[in-house]
Amino acid sequence: MLIGRKKMGTYAVEIQRLSIQLMGAIVQGLGLCPMHLQEKLGAGLQFMALNNYPQGSSRAGDTVGLAPHSDIGFITILLQSSPGLEVTHHDDGGVWTPVPAIPGALHVHLGDHLEVLSNGRLRSLLHRAILNTDEERISIASIHGAAIDEKVGCAEELVDERHPRMYRESSFHDFLDFLPTNVKAYRRFVETLKIDSA
Ligand SMILES: O=C(O)CCC(=O)C(=O)O
Ligand SMILES: [Fe+2]
């Protein structure tokens, strides 16, 4: 499948617009002032991954195309050409749930920096991609976060005596520095930011 450069550009702009709307609603839902993210997201980073997976063999069972991980950033908006994306909840013992591929539907999940910003009220989502045994598969993941060197910490409004600060602040750059150290036993980046895990 060929995606024209112009179409991709339009898609990127529209998805960025959508991410700001969604983040506005999320920030409001957390009881934070909408201005809170205006500066962070307005001048923020949009990172797009265009993933192309080969067709999987039906004899091999579930072949992992992209290993389990959570995304950095606040939210990820993802479009998939066919089924393959799977998610797991933190407390269900590693059971993977497939995300249906509904034509034209966008899948949205939360990233590590939203978990930090919300001081743990929201959790980032562990997900992976399985090879589709019927066809080659394409997904476009658009990750929306703060600028590369901008430190993201817990929102002050969400820190009090009953809710002590749970995470150290970090930037996207810090995440990139962490990546090469996270090869053998995978940990969500956000786990390494927990103040009591230092
Ligand atoms: O291919 C998928 O469905 C997942 C892609 C993904 O998780 C990513 O690019 O971060
Ligand atoms: Fe991802």
C-alpha cells in the first residue's frame, strides 16, 4: 500500500488537531486548567511511526511483530489496516485482548507522560502487535507529547497529602537515553520514574 506524501501530511495535521482536542478533554477530566497543556502540547512533539509488518504464518501461532511496550508521550492515536494490535491491563496477569480493526476507526491510548502528569490517576497502556496471518499489515502510530527537552512532572494540583508525588520528572530525551538500557528485561519507562522505586 502506498500512502501519498500529501495525504500523509494532511493526516498528520488533522491527527495533531484531534490530539489537542482529546488532551483538552482529558486535562479537564483531571480537573486541571485547560491552559495547563496549551504551552506543553502547542509547542510539543508529534512522533509518527509507520509500521509495516509481513504476513504471519498460520502455523506459527501468534507471532509477535512488535514486542510489548508502552508509549512515551501523553496520548497515541493509531490507525491499523487490519487486526494485529493487542492490549493488556496491568492487573489481568498478562492476558492479551485484540483491538478490532474497524475501517476508518482510530484507536487512542495513554502514554507514560500522561501517567506522570496525572500523578498515577491514569495509567499508560501496555500493547503489542501480532502478525496478521491473512495479509501484510500497516499501522500508523502518532505519539503526542511535550517538546523533546521539556520536563514533564506530576501536575501540582494533583499532589497533596493524600496523593504524594509518585513520579520524578523526565523528558522525551531522557526516555531516548533510557531505551538502550531497556533491552533484556523490559520495564515501562514510567516504572523507572516512580519515586519509591529509586
Ligand atoms: O502496529 C501496531 O498496532 C502497534 C504500533 C505501536 O505500538 C507503535 O508504533 O508504538
Ligand atoms: Fe506503541
